[in-house]
Amino acid sequence: MRVKFLYLLVLIIALSSCGEYNKVLKSTDINLKYNYAKKYFDEKKYARTYTLLEDILPYLKNTPKESEGLYLLAQAFFYDKDYPTATQYYIQYYLSYPKGEYAEMARFNAAYAMYLNSSDPRLDQTSTVKALQNFQDFLESYPQSDKAQEAQEYMFGLQEKLAYKELMACQLYYNLGDYMGNNYESCIITAREALKNYAYTKYAEEMQMLILKSRYELAVKSVEERKASRFREVIDEYFNYTNMFPEGQFLKEATKYYQIASTAVEKLQDSSEGA
């Protein structure tokens, strides 16, 4: 009986709440809707908050409540995890109120919402690039902000995501090998560009190793006239790798390529001198 009573009580409260919300929704009283929007936000009923605020926002224009209402609207969408819509309203806020009370947080949250909405590395990274740019804009606008270090940490995470996407591209080129073209050369070019753009990435060692492995494959599969020069390139890349990662996790494998390349260069040189 007690469980049944509690269930009925909860149901009555829920129905009462829905009835209250529907009455507010149908009301033409702007102040009433605004106050209830704030009340629902405090109660974490974000869908109700943004539904009411979007309804009355045009009527708040040029009033003291417009600024707060617009920021609250962005916050409601953000906490409801609709990050693209939240971003739009954050941007609208700081463009409309560049010196407003919430301008700094609106600019930060716009970038942070983009960060949370950033695509998986296997997908198009336009959203990731936009998030990076918006964090950069935030830091330029508020270099002394309490959020500056946090913004930099998020930027580093976004850069790592872009670096990982480049690593996946390198691995794909390497795995394709000489299928329908010289994919080893594409692997080298892509890895070098990634190392230039993301010099401090945790994927740097894997990228450098892929360059070495690609050089080795090119040397092995090269025509006889070019083998010597290409094996020398393998040796060069081995030293690049060991200089960058003297205790690297791929050191044993890298040394194997170096030894094969060194032996090959010696034999080719002896053969050339003998001829």
C-alpha cells in the first residue's frame, strides 16, 4: 500500500508540474515566462528553459533582460548537450554584447561546446579545427583569463586529435604500399608535414618510424640503379629516428633496417668499384 501511495503521489506531482508548465507556455505574460524559464533552469529542466526563452527572446530585445536571457538560453542548450545550438547562441551573445557581463564565459563556452562536439578522428575534422580557432580567439581576447590554462589544455587535446588523424593517414599509405601508385612516398610526405605541424605530439615516434619503414620499402623495391642512394636514405632516417628517440620503443626494429641498409650499401659500392 505504501509503495502504491508513493507512486500516486509522484504521479500527481508530475501531472501538476506538466499542468503548470503548459499554462506558462500558453501565457502571453513575458515576465511570467522569463521568471519560469529561470526557475526551470535552476531545476535542471533545460528543455523547458530554452523552449520558453526562444519564445520570448524577440520580446526581450532592447530590455535589461535581453543579455541575461540570451546567455541563459545558450547555457540551457549547453547543459542539455545540444552543443551546436549552444555554440550559436554563445556566439550571438558575445557578438551582441562584446563587453557584456557574460562575454568572457560566452566566448570560452562557445569554444568548449565546439570541443565537446569535435568529430571522431576517423571523420572530417572541420569541427576540431573550428574549436581550435575559437580557443585561440578566446586566448587573444582574454590572455589573463582564469580560463586561459584550461583553454590551452583543450587546444593541446584537439591538436593531438588532428595529429592522430594524420598518423592514421600515414599508416593507411604505408599499408597500401605500391598499390595503384607510390603510397610509400605519400606516407613520407604526410608524416613529415604532420611532424612539422605537431612537433610535440605523442605520435611523433610512430610517424618517424613510418618514414624509416617507407624508406626501407622504397629501397628494397627500387630499380638497381637507385638502390644505393635509397638505402643511404634509410640510413639517414635511422639516424633521424635515433637522434629524436635514443631510447625509442622501435629501436630494435630501426636498427634492423639500418644494418640491412648498411650491408646493402657496402655490397653495392664494392660491386660498383669492381666493375
